[in-house]
Amino acid sequence: MTTDNSIPQTDNFHIGNLIRTELERQGRSITWLAEEVHYSRENLYKIFRRPWIHTDLLFKLCDVLHHDFFKDCSDVWNSRNKV
């Protein structure tokens, strides 16, 4: 399955949910994150709804939240491919 941007999606992995969950786990607000990444709150809510994200934004979110979302993606890929 692909989006109109031709970015592949997986059946069970949703990066937007993962980012939102990590933000909540840290007890941080959407306003705090918006200020840190220089995005509007509305744009962040849109990101949370998407199952995909551009890598440059994901790098920024990893930095700000001190969480390796790329490892999360890799772990899912490895578990599906039994690597």
C-alpha cells in the first residue's frame, strides 16, 4: 500500500502514533514540541495522524525527544524479516 507520495506503508507500524506516544511518555506537551521543532501545533497533529514521515523531520524529532525512532523502524523491519 502507498500514499499519494509513493511512500511505502506497513500494516501495523505507524510512526505518527509512535512519536505521539513517546511525547506522552515523557510528559511533554504538544506546545513544547511545536516550539522545539518550529512547527505549528496543527502541523504536529497532522504528523501524528500519518503512518509515514520524512527522514529530515524524523532526525529533528529524534534530537528533540532524545529517542531513536530510526531504531524503532529498524526493529520492526528486522522482526518482519527475521534478520
